[in-house]
Amino acid sequence: MSDSLAKYGIYIDDLSKIRVLEPETANQTNKLKEECENFVSKITDFEKNSDDFIKILDTLAREVEKEKMKTIGARNLLRSVAKQRESQKQQMQALILEKSVELERLRIQYESLKKIEMEQLETIEHLSVN
């Protein structure tokens, strides 16, 4: 009897229910539906995992950028300190040169005054003796 109904597109399944689809087609359709639901579930999990991974990477990128800025700031500060020290070194060298020149001038003046003192002492002694 089920063959005679099948000619008209009516089928009886295992539970003795009347169906418009063939039982095998209905089973395959249900199986495909389950596989699709499973696929959608896996895709949803993948999307969630991808979003979490992207958030982690974004956080890491922000931290890396922050550290990069700190490093650039520290490097600039180091360069500034190095330039400042070089400037101080040049100032000290100029001061040393200036003081050396003054020392030489004072030494020459001292020698000159010493010579004048000697001459005056000789003159005083010469006058004392005469």
C-alpha cells in the first residue's frame, strides 16, 4: 500500500505518520539540518575565539606602543643629558684655558715684580754701602 501512495507523493514513515517527503529524503534533510547547526555553532565559537584573540592582540599592541614611547622618551632624555654634558665639558675646558692664561700672566707678572724687587734691593744695598 505504501508503494501505491508513493505514486501520489505521500509516504508513511517508521512512526506510521503520513509524510509528503520520502522518509530517506526527510532523514537526510534532518541530518543536514543537524550538521548545519553544528557548523553554525563551530563558526560562532570560532568568531568568539577570533574576537578574543584580536582583543588580546590590540591590548598587547597598546602596551607595546606605550613601552615604545617610554623608550623613545628615555632615549631622547639620554641624548639631551649627553649633549648637556658635552656642553658642560666645553665650558669647563674654556674655563681651564682662561684660568691657564691668567695663571701664565700672573706668573710673568710675579717674575717681573720679583726682578724689580731684586733690582730695588740691589739699589738699596748699593746706596747703603756708598
